Amino acid sequence: MTAPLITEPEMVPAILLDQVEEYWAALLAQSDLRQVHLIWKNRALQDEIEQLTADYCGTCGCRPCVNPSFCEACRRADQGRKRSRR
């Protein structure tokens, strides 16, 4: 069973109201900052996972490829050389 989500000071039990009411804005702001931090950290981890799972470039050997358009041009040029040698 989960506790109800408390978003307004009116939903706080009367015993705690005096203690919480004056700090309510600060508590919500702190909660928002924590949430923003977790979202940022999640995005950073996603970027790291993408970099770790990226394939090495067959032309330059970097992971991920530093300049995909240049490497593609080099691959096409190398293929053209192989065809002309045959």
C-alpha cells in the first residue's frame, strides 16, 4: 500500500501542519531540485551507455566515429580503388 501524494499544505495532518506549513515551499523546491538532478544524471548515463555500446568505425577506428561524412567518403574512395584494380 502506498501513501497518498501530498502536494498541498491542507493535506498534511493537523499535528504536523504547524511544523510543515512554514517550510512547505522550501520542501517542494528541494524536491524539484532533486528531481531535476536525477533527470540530468539519467541523461548523462544514457549518453555514456550510447558511447560504450557504439561500434568502432571501420575507417578511423574511433568509437564513436569522429567525422562520419569524411569516413564515408574515404570508404567510397577505397571501394573505387578496389574496383579499378580488378
